[in-house]
Amino acid sequence: EYYQRHVPSEDVACPCGKHLQTRDHILLDCERYDEHRHHFAALRPDLNGTHVLLSTRKGISALAKFIQSSGAFTKTGEPPPLDP
């Protein structure tokens, strides 16, 4: 969404094939990050949208763990390299 608005020369499609890579898509739907969504398990069934992730301490903690392990929201969208 950011690139669509602020950097129109950048591709806005998700590498998974979805036309527009949105915050909700990355957090809730994108198959690239399925293996990292276990961080959100304690939030279910309340996790029916990103407002729970962004408005509660438990949600913010789970979101931080998800981002750290997945690399979501980085330029490459890839997890960070493992320390040797």
C-alpha cells in the first residue's frame, strides 16, 4: 500500500501473486508467512482483524515475534539470517 501511494515506480504486487500487498494480507493471509503465524495462536478467536494485533499488549508482543521470525515488512520480505 505504501509503494502504491508514495513510490509508484515500485511493484505493489505480493510475491505470492496477490495483486496488492497490504498489511492485512501479510499478517493474516499471505502463504509466505504461514509458518510464522503460530505467534498469533494465543490471540484466537479474537484475531479476526489486525486491530487486536495493534491495540493490545499481547497482540503487539505476538506481532513483534512474528516480524522478527518472518522478516515480514522488510524490503526483501525474508527472515533474517540465523546467527552461527
